Amino acid sequence: MKKFSFEVLHKSKKGRRGRIITPHGAIETPAFVPVATKATLKGLTPQQANEIPIQSSFVNSYHLALSPGMSTIEKHGGAHAMSGLNYPLMCDSGGFQIFSLGKADNKQKARVRGEEEPFIVKKTNEEIVFRSPYNGETITFNPKTSIAYQHTIGADMFMAFDECIYAYATHKYADEATERTHTWLNQCIAEHSKNNPKGQALYGVIQGGMYEDLRVASANFVTKAQVSGIAIGGVSVGETKHEMREQVAWVAHYLPDDRPVHLLGVGQIDDIVDLVQYGIDTFDCVEPTR
């Protein structure tokens, strides 16, 4: 089995061309990573997905945990075997759903047994409890369960459990949420270090909301952690493109030269062209496969 590694092949100031090596193959960067939420690219068979010139897909542990469920994925031996995809996979932790389903609760609720119930049942510094829109049952996400789910999924690269902060949150809320993310990161690292038979690479996620001081503090914290890659999260969540790019620019100076950097939820062509200059290696976006 190939070990995870990253090398820079060429640099132009902060921008770079590189290569990520994973157990399921190499990714030449910069690269766009289309979203395959449940380990399938909508509108394509696995054979077609393997034949088109994409190098990786982005799956989601929250959605996979709900359907088909971890027992089914485990029975197949992981998401690669279940889906028939033979290239590297990236996986999100469930942290984005703290934002997206919290926002949804303000507009609509899961309709369970003919009644409306909130999508997020419980939210503390220790865990998030979601309600399934399929059957009304609850599912708990915390650093331990998120790592366990993602180990079962078996994606080559996966995100530490974090809280995606909504655009225009107050400084107080963004500060508290960022501290949660940092605490959870340490717990994820400890959990991941106990068992990693598939050679998966853990990414730490920079948060901080729309506040430069919090973004810089988070970048300092995450880049010093024992993680294989860095992700920038909590962007493209309601702010303008100018504001999104500003948040990336704030942390560019702190991004490492020796580890890959992923920008979560951003991947339109103009964004990729503009943001590679800051040292971003991979991008994902739901638009092509929504």
C-alpha cells in the first residue's frame, strides 16, 4: 500500500504545482475535486466516473452514515469497494452540517411521523446530535464518532470534526466555535493515532469566521498540529466572493510548504484561477454534481 505523501514540483511565489500520493493513486495539483456525496457522482455510472479525467471525489460522512449506513459500508469493505470508484477519495467530517442544518431549522424542519422536528436535536461543546430526515432517529457526531465513521468509509484524505461557522456570525460566537474546532482537532488526532490501518491522511480545518484575528489564530493552531494536510473551512457560506477571498488571503502566509492545502466548498473556475496564488492545492464544489 502506498503511503500518503505530498511533494511540491514547482513554485511561483506562494502558488505551486504539486503531487499528492495516496493509497489509491496520485493527484496532480492544483486539482478540482467534484462532490460525490454518497460516493456516487450523480448521472454517472462507476465505470464512467473511473474513465473521465477526474483525480478524486469528495464524499460526506454525515450523509453516508444516514444512508446507506456504516454497517453497509463496513460490509463492503469501505466506500471505494461499495461504490466501485478506484481513484482517491476525500471525506468531510459532518461539521458542515452544523451550519447547513442549523440554517435549515430556521426555514423548515424534518417531517417525522407527520410532525415537524428540528434537524439538530442537541448541540454542546462535546457533540452534535442530528435527527435523520429519513426515519426520525438520532445520530451523534463528535470527534470520536466522526473519526470512526471516516475510518469505516476509508477515504484517502479526511477532515477533522469541526464547526462550520455561518457568515456574519458575531465575533463572540465565531471565537467560541473556533475554540470548539481546536479542541475537537486535538481529540481527532488522538483518536486517529490509535488505529489507522488504511493509511488515511487526517486534515485539520482552519476556521475563524469573518474575523482576521480569529482566522490567523486558527491558522497558527492548525498548522502546528500533527496532521497530514490543512483545510480552510467556513468560507462560501453566505458571504460575498470578495469576502471569501479575503479570508483565504488572511491565512495564506501561514499555510505550510510541506503539506497539501484544501479549500472547502469553493471550486468555481474564477475562484480556482484566483486562489491558487495563495497556495491552495485542491478545491471542491457541489455545483457540477448537485
